[in-house]
Amino acid sequence: MNKVNAIILTRVSTKHQSVDSQLTSLQSYCRERSYNVVRSIQSTVTGNTTNKKREDLIELMDFINNSAIPIHKLIITEISRLGRRPMEIRAILDQLHEKGISVVFKQLNVESLDDDGKESLISRLIISIFSEFANSEREMLSSRIKAGLEHARKTKDLGRPVGSGEDEAEFLKKYKHVVKDLKDGVSIRKTGKLHDVSHTTIIKIKRLAEIA
């Protein structure tokens, strides 16, 4: 029986996530089927990154194109690991299929090519449907981010976590005696000494109280 050479591709979207669980699962999958894993490619890249800019896919195709070892299968957890835009997913699949490489989507228990190296109608439909799901998820996430930023702009909290600073009115109330002295014409330096308040804080109070 000829040896089946495989590449494992794992991806997460943020640095706070880990590829370890994906990698362990796919390695176990390959061991159970006696696949020979010739390379594992791991990356951290957001779903909004276009495939042309994804270093993991560039590395993948570069290895395939220049390897003396024939590659038979690409093993991934699910379709969004290849991208979140249906056209881009289709493009990378076509490139792999031209080289006779079948993509295994472990979670779906689906392969993109059959034993004869052909893409069946069923697998093509499944891939198409789940590519659209991946795209919808990307668009939903993008929409939520935009809505969150818009809300932040409207509430003037952009760039500052909720609860990270005091309300301006409360801040001025806390330093009401400082405000009074500044309005009465007491100098910044003298006011700071009288109330044991730093120069930076005095400047902030003066700005918020709109004292000329």
C-alpha cells in the first residue's frame, strides 16, 4: 500500500488563542489512518485577512510547489481555516485539486476529492454551503465591530474602557476647593501647594472647569 503524505494546516484568529487543540486533534486523525505528516503549518491570522496576504497559505503553496515529496492530502479542522470568503476558498481548493491534493475537513468528515481524484457533487455542495456560512460569520463579526465602534464614538468613550476613568462632573466635585481658588485667580503653583495637588492634576482641573 502506497504511503499517504499529508500536510496539517491550523489557524487561530488572535494571539490569545492557541492552535494546540487543533494540532493535537489533526495529528491524532492522521495517526489513526497511518498518514505520513510531512509538514505542519500553524498561523495566527484574522478571518478578515485576504488569502493573498496570508503567510500560512503562501508557505503551504510554496512547499507543495517545491517539495520533492508528493503530497496527497491537506488536513484541516473546518472550511474557515482556508478562508472566510467563498471565492477565495474556491480558488485555493482549485489550486490544490490541480495538483491532485484532497482537502480533509475533519469536523464535517468530508474530503474534497474522492478515491478517483474527482470532486463529487455532494462534496462540492457541502463545501459551497459551509463556505457561505464562514462568510456570513465574517460579515456578522465585522458588523458587530463597526457597531461597537460607532457606539463608542457616540458616547465619547472611544479608546477608553468602560469604568476606566471618573466622570468629569464627579472629578470636578472632588476638587471643588481647587476650582474655587483657580476661579478666584490663585496661581496654579500656589493652588497646588495649598491643596497638595500635583501640577498635572491642576492643569486637568483648569481645563475641565474651562478656567481661562
